[in-house]
Amino acid sequence: MRTLGSSKSHGIISPEQLAEIEARLHAAWTGQGSTPFIVDIQPGQDLLDEAACIARALPRWRLFTIAPTLAVWAVLRALTLSYGTATHDVYIHINNFVGRSCDDPDRDDLKSRFRRAARDLGLPVSGNDPTNLFFAPLGPAHAQHDDLARAFVAASLHVGPPAIEDTATARLWQRRAVIERCPSLTRLRTTVFFDTSAHLARRFEAWRKNADPIGDTESHLFKAYDGAAKRVGRTKADLVGPPRLFWAGDRIGLEIEQSQQAQSLRLGAFPTKLTSGDRLRIAPPWGLELSWSAGAIIQKIAFGPAAGEALIFDADSGALLTRISADQQELEVAAERLVVLSAHKFSSPSFGEAIPAQDPNFWVAWVRAEETLSFVGRRDLSLARPREDALWIDGSVLGRDGSHALYACDGILRLKADPDVGGCERIIRMRIGNEVRYHSLLLDAEGQAMVPFSDLRLDAHSDPSEVNFEVLTPGAAGDLGARAALSTQCWIWPGTKSSTDDLADIPIPGNFSAARSAGLRVLDGLLSVDPHADQEAAILGLAGRKRVHEFQLVARGEKLWHYCIATNQRVFVPRGNSLLFGHDNRHDTLLLRSPDRDASLLVLGREIRRPFFQRHTIEIGAGQLEHPEGGDDRIALKRADGRVDILARIHRASDPSELELIEKSDEVSIKFKPSTPCRALVVRIEPLTSPALESEHTFDHSVPDLPPLELIQASLNSESGKIHVHIRQLNLSAPSRATFFLRDAAGSLHQLRDIRNAPIAIGLAGPVAAPSLQTLLALARFLSEPEAECLGGQLGRSLAPIYETTLDHVGASRMLGSVKSLLNVVRPDGQPPRHDIVASAPWILEAQPLAFAGLQTETGLAPLGKIYSIPSPSPAPDLGSDTPLSSWLDRVSADSSIPTELQVDKLQHGFRALRYRLKETDLHDIAGSGTLSGAVRLICGAHVEGLEQIRSFDINGGGDPLPARIAIQIERHARSCADAQATSFVDDIVFRTGLPRREVGQSLTLMLRAGVEIFAYFRALWGHASKNGPSSL
């Protein structure tokens, strides 16, 4: 180190030496790892000591003229070390550090020179007051660290951690934290507001992620964060923020923070377990608050906008930008397009009147920046461009994953900065994958600039990637590793432009994840949206640095929706599907969107010429859907070249309406209104042990073809049009099933069914003289058919207890052979039988694998017969581990020596079969929206070990984790059967869910039938493993 004399001892330092020290200090301030607070520079302690000596040795005018970085650092260094320790007088600390007086006559000179030097360095200081001039660029002084830590830790717990990938959002977070929690600490608030790069928020997140502090000031601050977390009973490891809000198309969504803490959310009567990193779309109604818990902490989080509030979302990404308070009249936004949600009616110049949201208590509009929103019941809100430094994206969105947008390559990067601070030149640094690119630009007179993506070579084809855009700090030219003053992050697909149609014929990206995609078609190395897919919006799975993203692609092609009046829901109709319209659908309509201006629309045989010439979306009214011409059931588009594309077919069902069921001890009554006139009703009574009985009741003067039975009475109310049926049970000699048939004017009989094609059937109780296998099979056939939901499960309530008692009697030996015929029961229509084979007799599926041989193919259970032939892997998996499923899935993905019957393709085949049955058979009920699907989702809703791993085997399963959850429930069931713990397995589900055992049994049975190949796979695997010891379910 050079020896420098003080000014009093006439020490001399050469201009070259001073220039070198100044250059090193400036490089340390703008370089990699630096902060926006110049006092935090880390060039090495020796150089800092030397700089302090120089500051004491040189006259002020020379110091600020020749070494402005050193001069500004010296003034602020004095304050950061000593301010607040003994006195809050600013100048005393500066006097003590630089070794000279700053009396009143000298203060104005100090402030003038400091202001000019700081602004030349790129520090936007202003004014003459010490708070704005000195404390703004100072950064939090040591004495303020405890207050800042308290504010940031509390903000993280109540609104979640900062979104550091976007400077504007993180900046707003740190400002809100000190405004709400440090309202009287003016100088602390000033320096936090000065930090336009959101450095404090970024370093707070670095503390949460166990990063090392930079320098002694940050070491002191990190210790303050530790103390603040400890005072609220937390550590950085369990400092979990609540879910973040985002806009999910037409609903409010929640993004769950990645954490090892168990999290839950109370959305109804029971808490819902949350998966770390998951995204939820919340169905209306939307409360103003939600109850959220993480570990032992339970707190309320703000959700829907309260009176006077408004939620402002970025329309591109869906991310929540801010929650506007009732008294706020202006908002600066670094975004081009916004979604506004409010409890008040409002309008905007670009959108017009806001429309009711999915929850009609709120109003929503899609607006642009730089306009004024006019509200009813609160003050107007002006939206403005950022006045301070900001960086944002203006582009076309290809898809969204939560609050992350995937942009096309033809977007623009927009920048706002102050040209008076650091000059007009700025450098953009872009990081994409392992590549770093740079681009220089000039700010205009208003401090604005724009950079097309093509200037950054993003128009060249490559894989979709996460891209970081950074604006280097002013004065950093020549230092490619310089500190970033602003940054923003997004996903971009280089070389893929936005289109007015769906994605088509794009080369398959290298990071494409087929297992996490859906609704896409892969052909000859090209990727396209499949117009015949079941999804309204295709899912594009892309592997990122930390996880696989599931981008829901923006649907731009032709789409058809069914608007259900009864449920007030709009349901997407996959191309070519058939729609069944029953009584409740008589007022329903269709919505059709098409970009083909020259196409004609065919509606049940009637042609509408070029309806899309001046608009993209039209409504097909209920009146147009009533009477087909010439039996034509098509909704189709006729192209200009004459080609016809069928979008859907409309079929009418003759389901009854206004159905009522009344049960008494000796009688069952049913009332209903047939959809079409009928002349007679036939009631069929099917006893367990005797031939069926039929009773016909006419409603005109015609003679019935069948004589009526004494135990049945039927009549037609001519005024209401309802048929009343009474069945006396006392005269029945055995349990029976009653079904109903209507005879039309032509004399044809039609079975009475509901809109789902389930028969209207009633269970009639009665004595069972001698339980036998024949009786058991008859009961199984009755229970194998789907039940009409309008009857509330009456058939099962009446006959299932008898079925269970008979099964206990016939299967008393607990040998599969005694009841094996039960597994061979089939339905006349070929659909999967629904009688319970799980909860009623868990021991059935615990049988030795060889016992399942010979099951008929028509039963759907034939794969069980192959269990015994699946060899054991060597070594067998260990069921004693904490994560047996995850361990096996890791192994099967990497071990080529595993037997062929247990390799990856077998699991993939199992998933394909599972998805096929959920789509093409009436097992779709367990994935729909009825009572049965509610029970399935509740059973599958517990924590799932290995969910993400097993989803990798579900090709084209993006956006829909339910099949994977069903598969894991099947695996758990198979593991319990292999370990002879099936009864405990069922008991535990009943205990956990609170569902009736009968409902649990039917749900597990249908899951088994949907994924029987998966059950057979794991039943064999765990059967081999169970020989090593008991399992860990």
C-alpha cells in the first residue's frame, strides 16, 4: 500500500496514482456483484483504506473534480457506518470521516459538488435536503437494518416474497413493505424508493435462498433478517409466502410458492392440500379473503377486490401487478395491456363498459395503458406510463403458464430511463440459455427506447427458452459483466411468429416434453395443434431450468362452445363430438368462432351464408337448434371450395323432467313428466330369484298389451302432464329392481333414461331366503349399471347392503374361487360394470396371482390374469423405504435390465388405456363434474409421492394431472393388495375423506377398471417386493 501523508504533513499523491484508484473504485461500483449503493463497493479492504486516506488528504474541490467516485463514496461511507449511533446530525459524521469541518458556509459547496458528481456517475439525486441528497443513494444505514428487516419479513409472510424476475414488480413490493410497516422512517423510505433496480428485494430473496452476503454492510443486514424472522417464530427455511394471484383466462388463479412446508387453502368446508409450485384456478364465487396455512401458521390472505379496490393484472402474462386502494387515482404501469377486476362497474375508452366476471359480483375489462378508467362508486383511475426507470415486454403471447408468458419472436423490448442521469446511451444484455448477447441503444428526449426482438437475433429459429433482459448501469461500457440496473424475464420462442391461426408445422423443440403436453399432433418432426383434440387450448410442455412448464397455448383457430343455461357455464366442444340435448338443454345455445370469412355455416341442414365476413364469433340460438331439416344433425362449416368440416352433431334425448322420488316403509312412489306424449307406461319388476314381472298402464281408452299388477298403480295428471307411479313393497317375495318403459302412439316401447343414458331404476327391498352365488350375481347385475343422479343413489341404498351381506356369506371362505364369477359379470351394453369389488370384499384382489387366470376379455379385467406371468426384477424393489414408488420410477427409467413386462412402455401403455377409457366409455363419469367424480377427486386429493415422476409416463397428459393421480391411487391399492392390507387401505380412505364406505368402494372399483393395466403392473411388482418385508403405504 502507498504511504500517503495528510494535507498537514504535505504528503503528495501523483495524478496517475489517483486516476488508477478512481478507475478501480468505479469498476468495482459498476462491475459484477456490485450494488446500486456506491458505499457497498468491494474492491478490497486495502484499497478502501487507501481511498479513506486520500479523502482526508485532498482538498474537496480537487477530490470531486478528479476522483468523483472516491468523493461520493467517502461522503456516504461516513453516514452508513456512524449515522444513528450517537447522533442523527449528518455533517458531524462527514466531518469525522474526512477529517475537516463542514460548517454552514461550506455545506452548500459540499452539497453542490456532491449532487453534480453523483448525477454524472448515474445516481439520480436531486434537491438540497440531506434526506434526498445523501440518504437516497446511501442505502439502509446499519442503524436502519432492523426496521428494514422487520418490514421485509412481514411483507414476505403477508403478501409473499418479491417477484425478482421483474424489476418493476419487485420495486413495488419493497416500496409497499416500507410504506405500510415503516411509515414514520422518512430516510429509510427515501433510500428504498431510490433503489429503482429493486436491489434490496433481490438481496432479501438471496438471503432466503441461503446466498452469501456481499460485504460487511450486507452481512449486518442479513443478520437483521435472521433476527426479524426469529421474532415471528420463523427461520429463512420456513419463511413461506402466501399464494400469488394471477389472471387465468376468466378466473382468478393462485400460484403456490415452492416450499417444503405443508400448505393448504380453505376453499369450502374442508382445507385443500396444496402442492408446492402448483397453480389453481379458483371457481366462483370469489371471497374477499381466503384462509391459507403453511406448517403451523394460519393467516387470511386478500383475494377478491373489496369495495373501492381494483386488481390490475398484466394481460400478457396474467401476473398481478398491484391491488389498487380505494383512494388511489393514478397508477404507473410497465405493461401494454391490462386486465382490471373490480367490485364497481367501470368503463374504459378502449374496451367500453366492463362486463360481469365469472363471479357476477365483480366486473372485468381488458384495457390498454395510458387511458382513464371511469368507475361508478369510486374515483376514476388514470393509467400512465412509468415516469421512472422501467423495462418491459410488448409482444404477442403464444401461451401462458400461470403468471409466465411465452412470447412470439416478433415482440419489442421497451425501456424508460432518465437521460439526464448517466447520459443517453444504454447497453442491453440478454441471456438466453448459455449465450449472452449485447445491444447498445440511445434514449430519446423523453427517456424512452424500444428494441425489436429481431435486433437481438431472436428471429432465428431455436428452442423456446427463458430469456433475461438486463439494462446495464450507466457508465458500464466495456465491462460485459457489469451490474444490471433493470431487468425483466420471460419465455420467448425464437423464430416463431404470432399468427391469426393455431400453431402449425413448427419444428419440434429440443426441450419439448410430450408427457406434459396435450392437444398437439407430432408428424414428420413437426408440431401442430390438433383441431380434433379434447382440450379447448392445447398444452405445450417445455423443460426449463428448474421445472417443466405447461404453457396453455392461445386458441386462435375455430372453436365451438356449448352454453348451458341451467348451469350458466360455457363448455368447449371438441371437433366432431356429439351433443346430447335433453329437457334441461332446451334453451341452450352454441357459440362458434372462426377466422374464415368466406365459410358458410350449416345448422341442422340450414345454410347461413358467410356469417363471419364482419365478425369472428357468432351465436347459434336455441330456436335454430330445435328442428333439423331432413334429419340433418350437423353443425358444420362449408368452405369456399365446397369442402364441409363437421364441428359437432346435435342429438335430442327424451329424458323425463320434474322427477320426484318418495320412499316410505311399505311403498315407493315416483313422479315425472315425459318429454314426449305417451299412451302407456310399462313397469318391469325383476326379482332376484324369479322371472321378471311386467305391468302396463294405459292413459287413454286403449286396451293394455300386458295386464296391470295389483302392487303397482300408475296414473297421468292431464293438467300437469306428470305420471304418478306407486309400488307397494309388502307383496314382494325378494329384493327387486323396477325399471320403466313408455309406449308411444305407434306402440313402440322406449326405456325411461336420464340425459346420461342411465336407466331410471328403483331398488325394492325384500327378504333374501337363502343367500347364494346366483343371488349374488343377480344383485351384481343390478348394481353394475350406472344410476341416474336425479334419484340420489336410491338403487344403491336399497340393494347394496343386501349385496354386501350376500357376498360375505358366499365368500365366507375368503377364497377367490367362491366368488370369481363376480369378476365375470358384464353389462348388456358392453360398458364397464360398476358393482363394488373393492370395499365390499377387499380380500378378492389379495388373492394369489394365478387365481385371476381365465377372466373373460369382455369383463375388462382380463389383464389381472397376466399378473402371475410377470417376472420379478433383480433385485426386487424395497417396500421398506420411505419412497418406494419414487425409487422404482427412478430405477425403471434408467435400468435396462428390468424384465420386459415391467419396462417403461408398459406403464405408458397403461396410461394410454386409462385415458382411452376415461374418454370413450362411461367411466368418464369419474373425471366429469357429478357426484361420482367429486368422490374420486376427494380420494385422489391427498399428498402424492412421485406425482411429477409418474406424469412423465403419461404421454400427452399436459394440463391434466387427474389421470396421474388416479394411477397413483391404483398403485397404492395394488401395493395394499400385494401386502394383504387392502382392508386397512379402504378403512383409511373412509376415515380420511369421511365418505360412506359404499361410495369409496364404487369409486375405487371404477378407478381400478379404468386403469386395470396399471393395477396389474404394480400388483405384480409389489407382490415380488412384499417377500422382502411389509410395505410403507
